[in-house]
Amino acid sequence: MPYVWWQSEYDLQCHAFPRDQADGDRSFYEAVCEHSVPDERVSRAQAGMLCTTCLIKVGTELPDLSWRA
């Protein structure tokens, strides 16, 4: 699943939000780490430190390409 990385004004970290949340009007957004942010408190910019939990969860979804080596 594709993600957008946006900054939460609550913790000033950049979280991974499912791309389908970026399309359309929403009152709040929920990151893959379950951090939720109301629309008025999310900055649609990739700024600040990346959320470690989001990085791990997104990373575990990457395909295993070790068979190519």
C-alpha cells in the first residue's frame, strides 16, 4: 500500500498515512502506528523526524527481494 508522510502538530513527527486517506475530505487521519490527528493539526509536508513505529510497520510490508541475489 502506498503512503504519504505528513507531520503531526501534536508530536512534530512525520507519520505514514495510507494514501487513500489523502484523497477526499476527512475530519481526522490515522497513521499506520495508530497515531490519529484531526485535519487541522496535520501538516501535509514531509518535515520533522520520522516516526520509528511507522518506519518499522511500512518496512515490514516491503517485498522480500533476497531471491534476486
